[in-house]
Amino acid sequence: MCVFPRHARNLFSIYCCLEVLPDSYADPPEIRYEGHPREEVEEGGSLTLSCVADANPTANIVWRKSGQSSIYDINPSITFAAIQRTDSGVYSCSAKNDFGDSPEIQVTVNVKCECFSLLVVV
């Protein structure tokens, strides 16, 4: 609280309040991956990758795929309904709010080829 005396003939003062926010309000977001850092799934199967950000204010979660310069998605989770071999790779998630960016978390996705039998009759 601060007090500023008025230089008038009366004895009144002006009061003002200053709110100090805890340090946690000024920190960049923290992020964690919900799952294993190495995911294996058969081709044609489904897979969901999920990251959770602890942040105030709320953070946007950004996904990138290794080898691509553009953003893959801006959501806490990405889902592959019928995953393909071309979906294999390293994915990274990070969180961003007004106070900064979190470090990236990397997840390796390995799509195993769908097995089939081939019978050759000669």
C-alpha cells in the first residue's frame, strides 16, 4: 500500500493499492508428454500423441514433425486414425504463452509394416 499526502488545507490523503503477483505468473509454460517417448504401432492402426501444458495464462501446444519446417498441428493431441509408414518419424511438442516457450519434448513414432503372407505356386 502506498500513501500520497495531499497538499491542500484538509487532512485527507490518497491511498492506492499495488497487487504483487507470485513469480509463477511470470514463468513460461511447463510441458509433459503423456505416453512413452517411443511409440510403435502397426500400419493401419490408430495412435494418439498427447502433451499437457502447465501454464497461466493458458498455453498453445504446437506439434512439429522432424524434417518439416512448418507446424504440424496446434492442439494438445494429434490422432492418426489409420496410420501409414510415411507417418513414422520424430514428433516434438512445445507450449507457448505470453511469458515464453517451453522446451520441446520429442516422441519417436515407428510404424511397423502390415504383415501378409504370399503363397507362390509353381
